[in-house]
Amino acid sequence: MREQQGARLVADLGRALAAASPQTGGALWRLAESGRDLDANLLRLPPGRGIEEHTDLRLDVLLVVLEGGGELRTESGTQPLRPVTALWLPKGSRRALAAGADGMGYLSVHPRRPGLAIGAPPGVEDGESACLLDRVCPECGRLATERAARFCWNCGSALAG
């Protein structure tokens, strides 16, 4: 049984955003508390940068824009983003983010992903599993869920593949 911990302040997100250059992209802060069931990341997309269209088949994501702005593109259209807008990105939805002229700082929160396991993926009975290292983000360590992904959905960093 997990030991319960009391509520506590874990970050001043405004201070973290202010301390980083507006041109800084990627993760500025990560929730790192032991025993957590959530992942949370403070991310920034520099002006004009984006995260290509992708689908997360496993997790719902809550995205809260904190500074700057941009747009969310989905199968149902384009939604402008501005500070203090909150988006629910249900699992299975296709989406892409694009930062505006001032860039965009946002908080991403979702259930914690299970760790990567060594072995064949589900449904593979014989043979070797393919190497997925080209789909692991060098910045935040997340595995891209789509084979053709060129950027990390989590932090926006370029993938090796």
C-alpha cells in the first residue's frame, strides 16, 4: 500500500515561465513526486513552432495555456488558444498544436504512462520486436505512439527517426 502524503506546493509555474527565455522550447518543469498517478509538464513552444498532428490512443490529456497563444487543430476544425484556456484532449482524438507569434507556454496533465517494457509488443508471438529508440524523445523520454512521428507530442522536441 502506498504511503499517503499531504498536499504541498510543487512549483511556481509563473516563475518557471518567466525564468526561461521566450525562445526556449520543450519542458521547463516536470512533476517528479514519487508515488504519483499523474504526469504533469510545463512546456513551451517557441514562436512559430508546433507539434505535428498525432493521436494518443491510451490517455486523456488536459492542456492549460498559461502564456502566449496559438491554435489547436483537430478533425473538427481549428480552435484559437489564449492564456487560461483549458483543453480536454480525449484519448483517440487527432490533434496538432501551433504556437503563435509570442510562443505558447502550457501545462499538460495526464495519467502516468506505464514504463517501457522489454519484449515483444502485444500480439507478437514469434520473432524479434522492432527497435523503438528512434521514437523515444531525447528530451523527456516519452515514446511516440505513431511510427511516422517526427516530434514529441509531450515536449515538442525533434525525434531521432
